[in-house]
Amino acid sequence: MRDIPEGSKSDVKNSGKAVAAIEVVNLSKRVADASGELTILHNVDFTVQPAETLAIVGASGSGKSTLLGLLAGLDTPSSGKVILAGQDIFALDEDGRAGLRMARLGFVFQSFQLLAHLTALENVMLPLELRGESDAREKASAMLGRVGLSSRLKHYPKYLSGGEQQRVALARAFVTEPPLLFADEPTGSLDAATGEAVIQLMFDLNRERGSTLVLVTHDPSIAARCGRIITIAAGRLV
């Protein structure tokens, strides 16, 4: 079993009840702008259970992506808590949050966020190498084969189509078999046909691994494939 930060193990029990995958408690985010203070999120509360699939929907600018970034500890809230498998992630310092992400999270970005100087194989190997896994190359190769890119292992991102780049991003997110997977508009940069193929692959991989999936989307057909939908409007849960 791989090591994960103390207090973040999902199999922890409390009074016989399994710990939730995600608990969001009175989460708020405020930033300063030219007119004063702008509230992006206001006292958001919800819970996600292990292996649940959740879609976060809402109009552009409603706070969806900000919320996802807070869930992953990529941003810090003005107030409130995010508890992942029993661990309050903002009780950790930045290094502690980075360690928790490496151990427990996969993140699929809309803009792929592949490293341009690394091949597809090297991009997928990276999170495994950061964890010190000796079989990173074998695992990464197998994962790229699973997403249909066995023939593209040595290609750099600039030589891959948008759909291929997103498949590499999916492979990188899934290769560590994370208990939690976050996806921010995973088809936003893709045409409809390619986007459908990528979404199908993401749900297939998620079912195979039984991870908890939280995705942000503006597409109601994608949201409808999740077990639950929450809507954000003007920074509030509707």
C-alpha cells in the first residue's frame, strides 16, 4: 500500500460510519477588485460519498472552477473547510497539501496542462516517478494503451491532436489509481465527437477503478451521466 498523509486514509471509520470522500463546510472565497471586495463563493456546503459521481454546473462566472480548485487545495478559501477522507486539507501547509494531492488526487484540466518538453509517455510517468515507483514506465505504457495511444508514446504534445492530448491527460490522472478524480470542463477544448469519446473513456475508467469523480461542466448531457448534480449560481449552492 502506498503511503499517504496521516489522517487522509479513506478506510478510517468513525463510530462505525465510513468517512465521506469529500466534505465541504461553509466554504467561502472573496477577492479584492477595483470596486472593493468580490464574493466568488458564499457559504457552500455539501458532502460527496466514496465512489460517487458528481457534476458541478452553473453559468460562466458562477464559481464552478474556483470551487473545484479549492476542493483540490490548488487555491485557499477565505473561510470554511474542505475535508478529504477525514483530513482538513487547509490544516496542512502547502507541502502537506501537495503530498495529499500526489497520494489521493487526479486532476484533468480543460487546457490539458501537459509538459511540452516531455513525451506522452514521460508526461504519464511523471506522477509515478514523483512517488518513487520503480515500474513507472511499465504502468504509464499500459495506461496509454488503455486510452488508445500505444502508437503515440514518444510523441510530444505539439504533435498530438486536442483529443489525443486530453487522452494523455486522462492517462496521467488515472495512472496512480487515485481515490479522487477532479475534472474541469474536460471537453471544453474539444469538438463534439472527440469530446464524447473522451467523456465515455473517463466514465469507463472511473467505473473500473471505483474512484470518486467530481467534474465541472456546462454541458447538461455530461452532467446527466453523473449520479448527482449540484448547481452554483452567483457563488451559492442552488
